[in-house]
Amino acid sequence: MTTLQQTAAPPAEKSGGAGKRLPLRRLRPGNRRDLALFWFAVPGLAALLLFHYIPLLGNVIAFQDYQPYIGIMHSPWTGFDNFDVVFDGNEQFLRALSNTLQLTLIQVVFVFPVPIALALALNSLVSERLKKWVQNVLYLPHFLSWVVIVALFQQMLGQTGMLNLFLQSHDLGTWNIIGNPDTFKALLTFQVIWKDAGWGTILFLAALSRVDNNLYEASAMDGASRLRQTWHVTLPALRSLVILLLILRLGDALSVGFEQILLQQTAVGLQDSEVLDTYVFNNGLVGGQWGVAAAVGLVKGVVGVVLVLGANKIAHLFGEEGVYRS
Amino acid sequence: MTTLSPTRPRRSGGRTHRAYSAIPGESPGSPPWRALKSLLLLVCVLLVVVPFVAIVSTSVAGSAQVTEAGGFVLWPDHPTLDSYTALLSGGLVSRAMMVSVGITVVGTALSLVSSIMLAYGLSRPGSFGHKPILMLLLMSMLFVPGVIPTYLTVKQLGMINSYWSLILPTMINAFNVIVLRSFFMSIPKELLDAARIDGASEWSILSRVVLPLSKASVGVIGLFYAVTYWNAFFNALLFMNDAAKWPMQLVLRTYVVNNASLSGGQIDAAAGAPVPPAQSLQAAILVLSIVPIVLVYPFVQRHMNKGVMIGAVKG
Amino acid sequence: MKTPLTRRGFLAAAAGTGAGLALTGCGDFEPRPARLANAKAELPAYVPYRGVPTDMPATADGVSAGHRHFPREVVAAFPDGPPAEGPGIKIMNLIFNPVPPPVDGNAMWQALNEYVGCDLGFEITPVGDYPQKFAVTLAGGDLPDAMLMLPPDQNSAATPDMLDALFEDLTPHLSGDNVRDYPFLANIPTDSWLPCVRNGGIYALPMPRPVSSGPTFTRLDLLRKKGLDPDPKTWREFFRLCKDATDPGAHQYALGDPTTTWNLLMQMMGAPNWWREENGRFTHYYETEECRQALDAGLQLTRAGVVHPDAFSVVGKFKDWFGNGQIVMHPDGPAAWNDFYTVYEPVAEGLDIGYQMPPDWDAATPAGQWQGRANFATLIVKKAPEARIKQILRAMNALAAPFGTDGYLLRKYGVRGPDHTLEGTDPILTPQGTAEVTLPTTFATDSPFTLYYPQKPEIVPGQYAFQKEAVKKLIPNPAEALYSATDAEMSKLFGLRFESLRKGVMQGRNSRGEWDDAVREWRREAGDKMRAEYELAWETRY
């Protein structure tokens, strides 16, 4: 009984167990069970193949000068021409790449941990009702579209916005945040946190809901301080989820805030705001160059695969489950 | 959808928690730490509440005050529901709301069933097809099909102008499945093995052991799906030619985004675009588009209390 | 029910999308030569409609007719009954406004179907998403009967080859006197037909808009309060007016929208309206000295603090600023004039809107007025049997019924009772009417623009006076009716780059040197090619 409970708490601990037992089950003649599991996967797999992988075949237009009305069949083939936009060392592309990587880094460092911290803070609230209220409030911004959020920020922080009107009325000068290239990345980051940090706590709270209260009880009886409890009981429960999400985020390393940035782009100038996705949009889709957009999509996919598989490997080195284990 | 395990004791999580919160381990820590934490949370809450109060206030403020403010107002001088009556009188908005609710309910149900099955099907490494399917799932997050091929596929399936086009193409979300799978895999193997030794079928293991232990995670993934369905407009834009069948978010778009003339930035509308709908109208439709989905969360939250797992194991 | 559909559909989809793979090497498409794409066609005869007399008539040089009141006797456009009876017509187009209620709850739409004689199925897309929807619909191949096509520089999919392959050449029905079968289409001025010509044929119907474009609107009420002359004659006077009108303490500034402000500065110098044509040689405005001067002037305005501090970062706020008096001058399109009164008069006490022509730069450099696009977009018609084409043209003819007819009244003001009430002879929209008449008939085809504002007839003479003044100074865009593949592909991309740079220079963030570099790059990568294409097109067409 006690053993059961202890393994129940931190999900990470069992990954090793699963791996160890694997050959044992292979020996069993009961592959019928395995087949049963396969049938479970079939409906989802069918949807995935039908609506994802079949359309994905259409990405051959990456090698074409594709025109919608001519179709894939008759559009002229252009070899790797569409990939030039990635590989010809174009200054604008490199700038977009650099902005993208900077933003990804900033977001992994400053945005990614916020929901975790917030979830921990919420989790430690004594009053269940208060906790629910706070949660309910914090996740609201997730439902606003970027257009609305950009307008809200403009009105709160713009030169004639509420903050600056307040500062001016107290002779404190103005604080130029919106439309300022120097603060643009910080602004983007803050907007992302504002929109999604509360929402991001939901997964972590779900994970925390599985932590065995006996563990708290036990550690408290051992005289563990609050901080030690968090460190030894709460965080381990989140570890595998955090690592999983981090790996998946890396797969998306080359995509940052497309719509969010597109909306605010000309206000600060392309120099500091162009990212890969907007670059592809502006250089590909806007001019009807579907092939270019598809080509960049393929390159991004390949980079994503490398990052995800690499990160997964690293996770294994640390004895973590990661996204999957072969 | 799935029945809960009858063996699970009907001990409400809330009660369990309250019992535990009295123990020392749940105490909120030293006073300064506690004050700091409360302050931080308060700031967070204010940062969110103020803009939302502004949105709601704007939706009930008269147009004079809104025009004067040049945008959102913090508090309405003369509250009026004019914007809401104007929106709901045409019949379009209320119909769109029904469409969105329908899509969200049906879509979430289908997504949850297929995702739970897929996640469970992938939860035991080494089973038949495990690795290739998992890879397909993972790769689908990294390689995204273009808009045009997706449209062609949906069209080939005869789903243009059909509500199915808003559900089936987005039924499986790889991220959700992978997260759900990791939750499933964290269930103690001993529990599952015990059930297997008892001769339980995979169906009954899923429905009687796994799901009751995963209420929080299934609830969260269900919420993720529901919100995705609720917020989606792009597929409707492509697949629904008849505006009478539009979901709420696409109707909302013609109120809020259109005149921003930068939803794609492709059309010169700097001069010659009509005056945008009054800000109070925009705010009102925003409120209408948020309220229904916000009401869903508390139902999920109910399952996020602590002590669920232990209760089941003991049972 | 799901399984068979899925299996059959799966195969169909696999075949559909996979066909391209199976038949690789088939990329046999060759675009047609530019000369053919820009070949000329015999235009429709211009037969102005004279059914409704006015003392402010339309003129040959592009002034729109003005009317103070709707005629007491509404003219029946089709006294012999609905003109286009037959199967329903699907029209794919766009909308700027919130979508109207669907047909079963829309009195105006129902009446319109009755008036035309068949069901008009409007497939509406929000304006910003239209190019995407257009491309996807082309790819799907299952076209509606008629589609709005944005001009090529806003929609790269609008190629002459595409028109040739999928859409009807309407020349036999419309060229020369043939257009007399469709008298209301014949009432559309020739300027608006020019961009409908491709591949040596008439491939589209116009959506006419006034060539006089819009003025710089001024808040006369606010300027008068300050005792300022609202009508500067030179850039210097304009600059002084801007300074005098600005009062940051009261949150009042002279100007808002940096884009239209810059356009205004260009017009003060008589700079090219995108392109300038001299003896068949084309010059783009990026390349001109005027452009560099306008950038300097823009920077001066920003430095002087007369531009709203949030002007460079807000989205779509300028009209509201003008309405609430945060800015007192605002260059905008012609339709804004009435809109301003409709939207802001109830909230802005004493709202009085004046107009300003672009002041001359100096004594030696007279100003011009950039000619507006003669169409918002055009309507293309899917290939179909002759009888069907005729039916569609008759329906579109009905949608082009001009001011004074029952058709016009219905399109703009809906049905008497639910949609509008009468004040004298003038229709005033009810709230229900306001929602219903957003049905985008005006983005199918339209009658020529008419100056008319039932709520405030006294503003119409001012609008007419503006147009009379404007058409004397029009600077046309010689490339408007021509096709250049490079422009279609590249202009938006460079447009964005230059917009970003222009805003940068006007704020002092970027230097003029950077602008010059960008212009050099533009020339190398796109500009010179566009120029060559347009020069060839010009030579072919005119």
C-alpha cells in the first residue's frame, strides 16, 4: 500500500519501470492485448491521416511555382528555387531569423516559467474559494484575440494612454513603450505573459492535483520547511510535464507570435520586428508565392524535428521520459 | 461519455482537501513569504481585471462617452444595454452563438473520445504500432499542411458548407494527445497490472481504472479542445460560404478585426474604409463571445482538487 | 454514417491531393506574353442615364452628380417586371461592415431578390481575409457564378491567364453599343471600364468609385473656435495652421494618420500618383525628389509635435480621433464625409466638417489631387452558357440602377417601413435598416457614385464643390488599368518595407540614407522590371 502511494505521486519515477518491464511483456504470448490497444488508436489515427497527412502531400508545391487555379498537376516545377529565400543569405531573412531566435530564447526563459510559478502560488493558497476565483480571473485574457489585446495595450500604455496621462498629470514625464523598437521585445513578452500565463497554469494545476497529500503530510511531519516541501514534493510532480512541454516548445522554436507581431510591425519598423513567420507571410503569401511559404514550412519542420529529437535524447540522458522513449 | 468507476468512493475532492488543509504541511508558510505571495497574486489579478472591467464598461457605456474617450472607458457614466439589444436584434449573433455552442459541444465530445482512445492506445510502449503512430503524431505538430491542400481535402470529402468541416479536420490535436498520454502513463503500472490479472478487458481498464484516475487531466484536455473549437474562425472562413452558418468568432471578426485593415495587411483600406462599428458594439460582442466559454471552466475546476489519486488507490 | 463517408472520402481525397504526385513532371504551364495580357479591347459605349434631373449634374471630367433630395416620383427601373428571372446567382465578395442578417431574416435582401428576379446568394468574406479566400476558391475549382477580384497589386492571384482559363470574356455582350442592352451598366463612365480589360477583352464588371477621391477633412467648428483660417494656400501656411491647431494640453493635434498625411504632402508637390508617365516612360514615386522632400516634411511635422503622439502605433483609430476632436484635419476617402456626420454628429456637438484641397508646395510647385481608383475592385463572371451569362448581366445591370430609381433606393435604403422611414421624400435608415443594407451589393457592381445625404441635404453642395475643384487638378495613375506580373508579386512586399521605413523616417528613427538604399534595392529587385512591364503594357494598350 505505502509503496503504491509513493510511486503514485511523482510521475517521473515510473518511466524507468515501464522500460524495464517491457521485455517481460513481449515474452508473453498475449499480443492480443497489444492489438486491442492498436484498435484504440485507429479512429484518431484515421483523422490524423485524412486531415493532416493527406493535405501534407500538397506541400510538394514547395518545389513548384504554384498557382492556385492551375493546380499541383500543372504548375511549373522549379526545383529548389523556393528554398533560396532561406539559403541565399538574404540580409532580411537573417535578421528575421535572429529576431525569432532572440524572442524564442526570451520566451523560454521569461515566459515559460511564469505559469509554473503561478500554479505553485495558487496551489499553496489556503482558501479553496480564493484559489478558484484567482484562477478564473487569470485565465480570462486567453480568450481575447490579439487585435483586441494590442488595442488594449495601446490604450493603457500608449503616449496618450492611461498610464502616461497619469504620469503627465503628476509631472512625471512620459514613458514611451508602445511603438518603441527598444522596448518592443519586452512589450511582446509582457503581452504573451498577460495573455497566456494564467491559462498556462491549468495543465500544471491538473498535474498538481495528483500529488498525494500523504506526501505533504509525511514531509511536514519530518519537519520539512515550506520551501523544502515545494522542492521535494511539489516540483518533482511537475518535472516530467515541464520537460515534456519544454521539448514540444522547442519544436516550435522558429515560430513566435505571428499575428501579435504582424499587428504591431509597422509601428516599430521591420528591422526589430520581422520574425520568420511574418517574413514568410510578407514574402510568400502576400505575393501569392505559395511555393515559398511551403518551402519555409518544410525547413522549419526539419529544424523542429532535429530540436525535438535532440532535446528528447538529452532528457533521456537525465533519466527523464521526455516526449517518448524508444 | 464514459462511466466513472463504481468502485471509486464518492468522496468529494473538496472535502478531502479541506480535511488536509488543516495539517501543517498545507500551512501557508512564514508571514513575510505569505504577504509577498499575496501581493504578487493581487497585482496579477489587477492587471487582468482592470482591462476586463474596461471592456465590460465600454460595452454598456453610451456612444457619447466612448467617442469622447476615443476607445475603452473605465467606468460607464450612463449604463445602457443598447449595444447588446442592437447585436441580438438582428438574429445573426444569436444564431452564430448557437452554432458555436453546437460545434463546441459536439466537437469536444468527438475529440475527447478519439483522443482518449488514441492516448490510451499509445500508453504502453512496445505495443503493436506504438512507435510509428507516436511518431506520426509528433511529426504532425512539426509539419503543417498548407491552407490550399487542406481546403482541397475538405472539399473532396464534400464538407464545404457543412458543420463537419469545422469539427473533423481539427478533431485530433497532437499536443493534447501527447499530454494526455503522459498523464495516462503516470498512472501506477501496478494498478493496471492488477486489473489485467483480474482478466479485465482494455475497455474496462480504460473506463474503470484509467479514466477515474485522470479526471483532472481529461477535464483539462477537454477544456483545451472546447476552447479551440470555440475560438476557431479560420476554418469557418475557408469552408463556410454561407454567413448564416458562421460561428460566433467569425461574426465577431467582422466587428472587431475588419476595420483594423491588417488582418492580412493586404488591402489598402487606409482611405475609404467605412467608420468602424462603435467601440461599445465591439466591446459588447467581445463580451458575448467570451461569456459562454468562461462558464465551462468551473466544471473542470471541480476535478482539480487534491487527493483524487490517493482516494482511488485506497478504494 | 461516418465510416462509409470516411472511407470513400479518404480515397477521393487521397486521389485528389495525390494526383499531383502521380503525374509529376506535368508542370506544363506557360504564362502568356505580357503584350497579349495588356491588349486593348473595344470599350462599352458610355450612355449616361438622364432620368433624374439635378442642378448638380455629373460631368465628363469625373464630377459625381449631387442631389439634395430623393425625387418624389421614384422611377421604376424595370417597369416590365424583374429583369433576371432564372436560377439563383452566387456572388462571392467581401465586406467591411459587420455581416448583415441572413436572407431569411433580412427584409432588404428578400426584396432585392424579388426585384432582380432570382436569388442572389452573397458569399461574404471579411475584407482582410479576402485574398486568401479568393486563392483557395480558385484552387478548389468549384467557383461561384461571379467573384469580386481585387486589383492585381492587392491580389497576386488576379492573373490574366487565370481570367482566360476560368472566366467569361464579356466583350461580345458589352463592347460598343452592345452594352445598350444593359442601360445601367452603360451609365458607368469609361474610366471605370478601363481596368476591366485584360487579354484584349472585357473580363469584368466595374464597381465604380469617384475619381476625384477624397479631400482633407477639417473640423471647421474647432478651427473656427480658435480663429484659424481652415484653408491654407501653401505648405508654409499649412505648417503654421498645424502648429496653431495643436494643443497637447487639451489633447488636440492637427493630424493623425501618417499614411494619408504623407500622401497629402506628396500631393502638395504634385508628385506622381504611384507612377508617372512621360512619353511612354514610367517613373515610380519612390524614385522622385518629391518623395524625399515629403519625408523631410513629414519629419518636420512630427518634430513640431502636430501629429498625434500615438499616430504611428495605433490601428484604425483615426476616424474616431477626428470625430472626438483629438485631431482636426484628416485626409480620407469620399465616403467618409457622410459617415462622419452619421456616426459622430450625435456625439460631437456642433460638428461642422469642411474640406481642404492640397495646398501648393510653393509658388513654383503647384499641388495636385491624386486621382482615386475608378473602381474599388471588379466583378468577374464564371464561364457559362450564353443565356446564363445574359441573365447574370441583367441581374448586375439591375444592381447598377442609378440614383432616383427604386433599385437604388432598395440597395442603399432597403424597404420602406422596416428599413427606412421617409422624411419629406428622403429615406432615413432605421436601426434594422442600418444592419440590413450592409449586404455588400456595392461590392458586386454599383451605379456611379452619387452625392446624397438624406439626413443633412445642406452638405451636398459643398461635396459637389469639392469634386469640381478636385477634378481640375487630378493626377492619374497611368498603371491603374494595366497588368504587371512583377507588381502583382512584389508590390505588397515592398509596400510594407517602405511603409515601415517611411514611418521610421517620419519619426526620425530611420535616416533618409536608409530610404535611398531601400529604393536602390527596390529598383534592382522589382522596380526596373515593373517599369519595363508597364512601359510595354502602356505601349500595347494606348
